[in-house]
Amino acid sequence: MSILSIEELSLKDEDCLSPIVSQATDTDSDQDLDSDEKINISKEMSVAEVYMEACKLVGVVPVSYFIRNLGSPTMTLTHRGLGSLGCKALAIALVSDVHIRTLELAYNHIQAEGVKCLVELLRANFTIQHLDISNNHLKSEGAEHVAKMLLDSISLKSIKLSGNGFTDDDARHFTEALSTNSRLKDLDLSHNKFCGRGGEHLGQLLANNEGLEVLDLSWNHLRMKGAVAFSAGFKVNMMLKHLDLSWNGFGNEGALAMGEALKFNNTLVHLNLSYNCLTNEGVSMLCRGLEYNETLRVLLLAYNSITVEGALALVNVVKNTPKTALEQINICNVLVNENFVNLLDLTCQEHPDLDVQYEGVGGFIAHKPPKRVDPMKIIQDYLDKRKLRLWDFFRNIDKDGTMRVPVTDFRKAVQQSSIPLNRYQIEELIHRLDRDRTGVVDYRGLADTRKQMMRDHRRQLKKVESRQKKEKQKSDRILQTFQTAVEAVTPHSSMIISPGGARDESGGPQPFSATPLSSWHHIVMSNSSRYSVTNLSGEHVHLPMLGGISPYYRPTSSPAMRSYSQPNLLADSSHSPTSKSISAQGIRSDLEMEHSKLSPTENSLTRSRPALSAEQPESKVKTKKLKKRKLKKHIDRSSKNPTKSIK
């Protein structure tokens, strides 16, 4: 057992024990320790003895499990009823402990006062790497202390903060703390109260953090607004591998934003979107991003409103995307059909590692029942096709031309005609034309049928167009909000550095850039010691880096660099004053000279449009004026010598 001298027994907080203690005074009614309380022990003490003495002074019952397992690397003290005072005594004892790596204090109601003691503990103890303080009623005050802990601790690698009642404003503290902390790898913020603004702060957290690999945000209230803002930060994140967003009410709008983010994020391996109110439409939006993603292996979509159509869309994405890494898809509540099973078997032949978890076979694709055809419309279309009038059709039975015939004669005439009406449609038509059951059919109502049908048809088309327009506008607004959020969480610069370098295929999505849309192309830093330039055609050209010059050096006053920032828009390159290949630093090297001689095609790619000076347009104007003058002189000479012109 480790030995702890009494001089080292301290927490620097004013509510904790003093480092040098001589004799304990009587505790107050609330059993809290003042800064002048001291322990009168002159000899060195073990951790267990220090803990017993601290519990005596604070006025709490010692936890025997803690004393028995002091040498264990994992200390599990969940549901022990420690409270803030018990946590204080525990923190005092663990100041110099060198055995415990994982400390679990969930469900102990330590509150913000207990977290203050843990902050001081982690300032002195560099052994604890994993901390669980879930469900301890920390709330907003505790969130501030946790943020201090994340700023100060140099050993903490994972922390669980589930179920502590954190709100949107508290997410800002975590964002500020983790923007500079790249040591924390695992963060659990599930079962809290983060909503829309919380999603914005958490998206900013992902955009700025460079170390977090596992993030659990399940059982929050991000909804659509928070989902879009969070996805914007996730789009530019380059470290996260495991993300749990279940029970957040993303909806189809959130799936749209997540699909856009997956097009560019190529680090995520595990994504959980279960219980998020997704429909088949949301799955199709998500599949748009899966077509470009090459790293995601596990996708959980359990207990969403997905049917066979959504399941087929997911398997089709895997089948049609050769570079996909998907190995597990969980849609365990979906009943599939035989077509899905056959498609899955065919897909597994190309992707043998694929595992799709579904409920069973017995589902079906819901088809809308055929729309009931109006018998009046059938008669009207029949007459229009043959260019007949109603009187022409019924003149044999309507001798007087009153457009009123008996029901029996009307039924007989319709049945003997070639009008495609069955018996039920004829009876329906008679019932509509003889509502009072007088036995006489007034077929004048058929004359107004076409006008009414045209009005109804136009009204129905307007409804459909209006619904489609609203859906498109909603999607456009979501994408615009998503892009605005992306620009807000990424720094604006004229050059983007990508750790993965440029892609070989030109058809895939380009690396994300926060530069304005007016920029001509992006300079991407590859893993090798060369530049990778993405021009407007999607092709990548590699330029050698000059030795001794930093790749980030970019002179602004050099005319070569001014020409490098624009693409080659001139068709004839022979007129360009900078037709020779120029390196990214504006300096030509011997290697580039030899390379340009060997590959003239690459020279046209690396050469860009020269800076437009004031001399070039003037020269063009002068040549035009000279041509006009010569033409005038030729006309004057021909007018003076008409005979020569005739010859």
C-alpha cells in the first residue's frame, strides 16, 4: 500500500482540507471543513488511514469497499451515497494514489461541490485516466467545474457525464474547454437537455477539437435545428470515429444534413441513428452521403419508421458502391420481402462481410389502391374521343329533346353502347342524376361535368405543385442553413490543408473547403513533400516543393503567385507572357525545367491565367484601330481607281 506524508495531503480549494494539519476542531452543523482545520498526525500515513481520518473529520461513514480495493486499477463506487462530503474525503485520500486508473462515481449525488474536489484531485493525481460521474445532479454549476477539470487535467482520457441535467448554455463550457484539449478521447453527454442551441455549441466543439474519437449524445433534444448545426461541425471534423445520436428526433431534415456531412467526413466508423423518426425519405437522403463515404462500417437505424423500401435503398447503396466499408446495418424492426432477401444475397456475394439485421420476412411494399374513376368522366371522355354531343348519344331515347329520359331507358342505352362502364358504375351514375328517386334521369348534369372536372383537375394539380414546392423550399432552407453553419464553424482562408491529400478519382466529392465559391481552385497538402493542386477540371497536378522553403510560404507581391490564383482561361497559350511553368513559390527550378520539357501536357495544366495588366487590353485596342485604318485606306484607293477595282 502506498504511503502518503501528511504534508502532501491537501486540496487547494478553500472548502477542502488544509495541506498541513495539526489537530482537528469540532465540525460545524453542516459538517463542512474550514480551511484552518487540521489533522494532528506527525507520522506518515497510508491512503486507507488518510481516508479514515478524512471521513472522521468530514462526518461521513467510510466506504469499506474502497479500503478493500485500494490496489485495484478500477475503483467502482456507484450507488454508494457519497454525496459532496463523501466525495471530498475520497478526493483527499486519492491525491497521491498511483494504482487507480478508472474511477466510477455514478449515482452518488455529489453535485457541484463534489466536482470541485475532483478538480483539485486531478490537478495533483496524474494516474486517473477514466472518470465516470454520471447521474450526480451536477447541473449548470457543475458544468463550469467540469470545464475547468478538462482544461487543467493532463491525464484524463475519457469522462462520462450522462444524466446531469446540462442545458444549452452548459454546452458552451464544454466547447471552450475542449477546443484546446486534444487529450480527451471519449466523451459521454447522453441523457441531458441539449436542444437547438446546444447542437450549435456541440457542432463548434467538433469543428475545433482535434482529439475526440468517441462521442455519445443519445437521449437529448437536438431535433432539426440542432441536428443541422451539429452536422455542420461534424462535416469538418477529422478525428471522430464513434458517434451515438440515437433518441434525438432528427427527422428527415436531420438525415438530410447528416447525409451531406457524410459526403465529406472520412473518419467515422460507427454511427447510431436509432429512434430518430426517420422515414424512407430520410433514409434515401442519408444514402446520398453513403454513396461517397468510404470509412463507415456500422450503421444503426433501428426503430425508425422504415419499411421495405428504405431497406432496399440501403442494400442498393452497398451494392452500387464498390468502395463502401459498410459491414453492419441494423434495421431490426423492419419486415422485409423476398425481393429484399434476393438482393441481399446478391450483394453479399460482392461484399461478404455485410451483415444486415432485420426482423424477418413478411413485409410488403404498400401500393396505393387504384383511384376510383368517376363514371361521368368516363362518359365525357368517350364523347370527346368520338366528337359527339350528349344529344347525339341520347337522341334515340329522347325523342322530345328535353334531356330527361326514364331510368330504365337510360340504363338500357348505356349498357347497349360501347361506353366502358360496369354495372356498379351505371347504378352510381343513375343515383347521381336522379337524386330524388323520381324515375327520370336528367342528363343535363353531364353537360357541366367536363367544366367541373377541369376545375377539379387544375385544383388537384395546384395542390400537388404547392406541396412539392414547399418540400423543395424546406430542403433548400435546410441545406442553406447547413452551409451557413459550416462556414461559421470553419476558419476562412484562401488555402485548405488536407491530411489525406487529394483523391485520385475526379468523380468523387472534393475535399471540403471553407473558401468562398469565387475561389478558382484549392491547394491541398499531400502526405508527400509535394503540392497537390486541384484545378477546375477536377484533375490533380503535383508540383515539387522547393527545398528549404516552407510549404506554407506564399508571397503575395509576386506576379507569379498572382497568376497562380486564377485558372487558364485563354485558348491560345502562346500569347501568355507566363507560358513557362512556374512553381508554387514563384521560382523556377532545374527539375521543373526538365520536367516541363518532358511533359508538355502537364505544362498546360500547371500554367494558369496571367495577371491582366493595363498593357494587354491597350495592345488589343491598337491592333483593332490599325486594322480599321488599313481598311479605310483600301476603300479610299478603290474609290479613286474604279477601273482597277473592276479588273
